[in-house]
Amino acid sequence: MTEPLWTFEALVAAMRGRPTSTAAPAISGISIDSRTVKPGDAFFAIRGDRFDGHDFVGKAAAQGAAVAVIAEDRLSALGRLTIPLVVVGDVLAALESLGRAARARSVAGIAAVTGSVGKTTTKEMLARALAATGPTHFSPASFNNHWGVPLTLARMPADAAYAVFEIGMNHPGEIVPLVQQVRPHVGIITTIEPVHVEFFPDGIEGITRAKAEIFAGIERGGVAILNRDNPQFEPLALMAIDSGVERVLGFGENGDAEARLTAIDLLPDHSSVKADILGREVRFTIGAPGRHLVQNALAVLLAVHILGGDLDLAADSLSGMAAPAGRGAQHVLSLGEGEALLIDESYNANPTSMRAAIAVLAASKPAPGGKRIAVLGDMLELGERSGEMHAGLVEPLTAAGIDRVYCAGRLMQALWSVLPSDMQGQYAETAEELDVILGDAIAGGDVIMVKGSKGSRMTPLVERLTTRFAKPEPDNAGQDPEIEGLA
């Protein structure tokens, strides 16, 4: 029999809550979203910016929640419910307390990942690499904020051998309370770039200090892993030492990096790599394209080694990695005269990730007669230099030999105005307006890359294109192949 994630008694004790009944169901999961509640979950009725979880306790109960955690001031308004309740002063604070209890009972080797770019893919790579050695816990999405981190902690099984957490921020001071909950043995900073610079009047220096907050939570004897090729390596290393981190290691192409890239073959759908990891030669393949993934894979293998994982198994595991949706996932579009390839980079965007995505597009191989097409939406939160940063994309686009560029959004006008006329596809004020335009413009053999900040609405554009040009199901779709073969 599988052990429960939490006994009812341990759940209540961790939160110092007040049960409203004598029922004591075992807890198999933790949820804050009534739409995804599974039987046996504890549902936490968190008040969000747009919704209050207390309004959905009934729905959670109907979907099989074993218990609901609610705020004292909402108890009388909930009426009669069919599941046990645990009453607390503040539901989010209770979730944080449960997360801390999960961390306190854990014997896992724990890593935390932050950085301006590449947090989620690095977390996914590291989780995959550690899972080759032992049971590994990690969040299924970008749960990197004030509710995502404690939720991921609270879901951590007591018997996990490893755990990987993503930690994000938009403003100074946001990382400290999160990393102090996680208390990692290894802290990774992928890179420092001008992201969310709108909220940092002192620019890259302020961003560097904010990311360095991860050092405040690294356990005694722990390790900081930093990008040796990034100009902020030295300031970060000094901040790590000042924070009491005993060991600082670097990754990259720099000759002093402890995880050093020595050879690389970048291909349209994967990369072959040779690296030196603390003096040991490691050869591996990453099953998704992009030099940026190779760079962060060096940090991953270094972290695996530090946490006691099997380096050979970890390296082998990376060949099975596929780019996630919005971060390089590839889709085949079925057109009347053939097929086109769509590269979905729509999850978010900043100047650094834009350049990385453009490099992936440049490495792609259109079919004969096909074009490389970039479809770009606004990059948000760039502050006073936004226009300059958008216009600056003309350089990597031109150098990469991109055939056509389609732009959407007010900020992208800065790029559109400096594009060579032979590269200009079309400009639109919104991503929605590009639907018909792109549908008429793309042709068999093309490779199309779509990217923009989340607020630019490029992800729905990808969804509409993949739906409109979905590959037809074969005529025998849905038939049982074994029964069909008996004929």
C-alpha cells in the first residue's frame, strides 16, 4: 500500500489548524485549484488576485477532496459542507507552514534554480537528470512564486531522494522568503540579464543583487553554481561568499569553469556535446536544439555530481529531453501543398531569450523553397530602454539570415521600423490580427518561430495555428490495430 503524502494528524499539526470534525482522512495530494482536485487531495482555499478559493470549496468537495483548509473569517459563510474542514487564520500562511514541515522531514538532496532566463528548462533538465539516480520531486510547471514554492514543498513526498525547485522574482526582496523555505543544498543562477528591468532603477546591478538573494537560503556546506561566462559572475561570487556560501563553482566556456564546454555540434533538433565536469570528460546529447540549453546542461551535470547523483546516467538522460510547450516545442503544420514546422517559443520573452530563439531558428533547415520566418510579439517590463532593446533585435535577425519577420504589438514597432524592407512580413497591433495574415503567408517547407512576452498573447496565436493546420488523422484512426490485424 502506498504511504499517504500526509496523515491528517500531521497536516493539522504542521499548520496548527483547528479541525471541525473527528474525521481523519489520509491525504494523497495538495491542491489550490478546484478544477484539478483529485480524490484524496487537501484543498487549500487561497485568496488570489482574481478569485477566492473559498468560493470553490463545494466544487473541490464534489471532485473528491478529502479535506478543505479554510480561513476562520470565512467559516460561517460556507454553510453545510460534505468534507472535513481545517480552520486556520491565513490559508496561504498555513500552506507555507506545511511546506516548511515537508522540508524539515525530508532527507532529499535539494537544488534551487533561479536566473533571468532559462529557469524552467534548467529545472526540468535537472529533475530528469537526478531521476535517473533516484526518486525526484519537482513542480510540473513554473511554480516559482509566493504560492508556487510552498505548494511544491507541501507536495514533496517524505521518501524523495532529490528535489528541484524553481524560484522567480519580479521585484527586490521576493527570493529571500522563498529560498528560506526551500533551504537548498545547491543554488543555481542560470544567468543575469536585463529582465524585469522596469522594476530596477539601477539596472543590471539591482537585478544581480535580487538574484543573489538565493544565497541567503543555501544550507551550511552548500554550493552556489554560477554562469562563468556572464559578466556578473564575479559580483555574484563575492555576494555568495559574503552570504556564507562555502563553495562557488562556475559553468560555461570560460577556461576556469568547473563545468566547461569543450566541444559542441548544434543541429536543428538536438545538440551533441563534450564537456569537462570537475576534471572528468563527459559526452552527451540533448534532445532539443539551442546553445542556451547546452550552457545550462553544464550547470545541471555539475549539480548532479554535487548532490551525489550518477553522472553517466544523468548525461544519458538528457538525450530524451524534449522542449516544453512555449519554450521550444515543435509542431508540424499541415498545409495544402506540404508541411511547415512551427517552433513555439511563446511563453515569455526578453532580449536574451529572443536572441537564443533566433539562433534556434537560424539553425533550422527549411525544405527546398521554404523560408525562415520569425513572428515576434512585445517584450514587456524593459523600462526606459524598451524601444532600443526592441530595435536591437534587427542585428541578430539580420545576422541569422531570417527571411521574413512579422511583428505584433505597440512596442514591436521599434523593430519593424528598422527592419530591411526585404525582411518585412507584416506588422499588426495585436497577435490576433496575425491569424489570417500568417495563415495566408506560410507555405510548405517553411520554419516559423513564434515568441513574445506572455502579455503579448503569442501563445493563443500558436494554439490557433496548430489547430487550424492540424495534421489530419489517418483513415483508420481509432481502430484497434490488433483486431484489425486479425483479418
